[in-house]
Amino acid sequence: IKVGLFAGCAQDFIYPEQLEAAVKILTAHGCDVDFPMNQNCCGLPISMMGEREAAQELAVQNIRAFDPARYDHIITLCASCGSHMKNSYPRLTQGDEKLGPRVQQFTSRIRDFGSFVRDYLGLDENAFAKSDEKVVYHSPCHLCRGMGITRQPRELVGFAADYIPSEEEDTCCGFGGTYSLKFPEISSRILEKKLEHYEKTGAETLVTDCPGCIIQLRGGEENRGNKLNVQHVAELLVRTMKK
């Protein structure tokens, strides 16, 4: 299976260890992973700022970087990137005759990491040496609502560790990109409520599928004394993956 890995800014520049974990899992299960060097930011931040022309340029650049003829799937570990590229790129590139059918081909190949390894690679409990680590899960807005993915990440967490369901798993963490900067008081209240729900389960680790959420949740936990270890789902999976 030939896959192109879309990094996104947060994992490219802040959390490269998340990409490294994903590559280990993908290559261990038969994927030929490629990293197109011409890829760039997905464009969601500047699109939210109203810079439509710049967002269009980034969309075109990424579609050209990930030539759909070369890849069976385009994988991203960032729910926000995946949702934006899949849902917004057709609108941003509408009328671009040079791209033609490549836009639809590109968006049809986009997969979030969790659903790809669960549904396409077929990873199940046999792929992991399940630990007794107690783990809670946060469902990013762009994943559960933007891409409609809810089942697969929870199944994977349950295969790898002792998954503990908690209250309001699929409510916003309060990050929302620039929302946390524009409305810090509201954002912090949302975050505190989320972390209180997670901490009262007695879990050791909190995992999610979005580096933006990790920035928010990990920062909140640092302020609260690091009661929970906050990681990407891929980092949990690679720790318990059978060699």
C-alpha cells in the first residue's frame, strides 16, 4: 500500500515524535510511506482569518504535492488538517481547470490515521500486547463532526490499553485554533471542565487524534500538576504494538 504522509504544521514543527510513531506502525504493517517535500500548511488557520486567496494557493500546492496517481491513501494525524482538506479544498479550488479531476481524487484519498489503521490495515487486538495502562480519550471536533470518525480511535485505544470511557469525550477542549487566544477565559473554563472529567476516572493517560487539542490539553495538565500524560493515539499504539 503506497501512502503519502501529510504532516501539518503542529506535527512538523512541534510534535515530530507523533509522525515517527505513525511511520513505525505503518511500515510495520506493509505500507510504503512517502513524505512529499513540497507539502505545506493545510491552510485552515489563514482560511479562518479570511485570507481566501492565500488559502487557495496552499490548497493548490498540496494537491500538486500529493499527486493522487502516486498514492493509494493520503494519511494525516491531524483531525483539523484532514477535515479542512477533505471538506474545504473542493470549494477553494472550484473553477481551477488546470487541477481538474485531481481535486476529487485528492480528497477521496484522505484518511485520518486512526480509521486508516483500523479499517484499511485491519489492526485489531492481535496487533497489540495490551497493557493495563488506564487511558481516557478526547474526540477532536474536526474528527467526530468534521470527518464523522468516532468508533475507530476508541476501538484502537481499547486494543492497546485499558480504555476508560468518560463524560463529554466528544465536546470541544476549548482550543479551536485562534479561539483560545481570542476568548481565553471561555477557553480555559471549557478546558478545566474537560480535564476534571478525565482526572476523576483515575486514568494515567489521555490520548487524542489532534495536535492542536494536545497543545491545549497538555498545557492545561501542566498547570494542574501533570496528573495525566497527554499523547497522540499513535504514540500509545506504537508503545504496545507487537514487534
